[in-house]
Amino acid sequence: MNAKDATFIAVVAVAWLTGAPQLRAGVKVETAQPVEMTVAFQVGSNKYITTAPSNSLAIVAGKLGSRKIFSIIDISGGALKDGDEVRIRYTPHSSKSESGAEPPRPNYWLENSAGVRRGHDGDVFKLKRVDARFAFVTPTGKFVAAPTNEVALGVSAKQEGALLVDIVDAKTGASVIKAPDQGAQSAASATTATGQPEGTSSPPPAAASAPAPSADKPAAQ
């Protein structure tokens, strides 16, 4: 090894020691990436949240068409679950017009004074599981509710007024949400009225005591 090579190696070693990120032993590096799914939000039998003119959102009945299809972006990554932060995007399905004009840009759900509408700069909502369905919590801590006007979904300060949705796959109509954990419920249902877990035997009843001897008949020896 000549002097030039030795100098180069020394410079690289110093740069690595001073510039390389130092990781403590046992420190977990988060690598979760946002997950995007194409879904529809079903609010009842054959009823869905849909887009409407002028960046509006509404609820209509009918078949699952393009105006009822959204992309939900789970910022937390992984499967959708209670407490996840999400963004909801609508991508217009129109193509480039004959005049050469570009199609409308994608837009996102956002909260404003009118309720929950769509805009180019959307908000981050939080999922709240309610039984087997979900509610959306707005950036101000309110709940997305049923429409109160013709231009937006409403908002409610209380969970009782929340609009509950089934999040379904846009192609199959099947729910994309795993069933809630039934472990605690199953354990509770396995407990019988006597307080003994199902499948376990109760202690045998105490043997009946022999009757006391009568006054005119001595006890057996």
C-alpha cells in the first residue's frame, strides 16, 4: 500500500465516523409506509358517500359507480384500524378532452365552515371504530356526520351523531376491515351464571348430614 492509498483510506474512515448516523443498540427504526386502497364508503343498504358538483360530498342510493369510489391513504401503514390517520382522495375519471385541456386534478376531503367537502389541499382525518364500522374524526376533533345541506357532509360534536360507514373494496364490495377482536367477548360469554368458566366443573355439593337421633331412640353404636 502506497502513501496515497493510505491517505485515502484515512479520509474515508474519518468521514464515516463523523458523518454516518449513529444508531443506539435496541433503537427501533420505523419503516412503515403509507398504504393506499381503492374503496367505497357504504352508509346503509345500497347507500354510499358520493361526489357531487362544485367539490361537494353527498349520500345517494344506487349502484357503485365511479363517483362513489375513493382512495383512502393510511398514513400509519398496515391494515386499517382504530386510531389510524388517513387522507381521502377522489380522482376524477374523465380523460383528456378533445381540446387538449387537462382533466380535473385529484382532490381530497377537507373540513371547513360548510362541513366536510373536497379541495386540492386536503386534511388528515382519524378513524374511530364503532362496533364493526368506522367514524371519521375531523382535524378539529368533531365527527363527520350526515349531510345537513346540499354541498357538504355535516359535522357533529358528539359521537352519537357520527356517520358510520363500512369501508368496502371498490371492486368486490367486500369489507376491507378485519372483524374486531372478539377475545374479551368470548371469554365473557364462556362464564356461566355460577361464575365458573364454561367447560369447568363446579365443586360437588356437600354431603347431607345424618339426622340427629331422636330422644326415644339411641344413636347406633
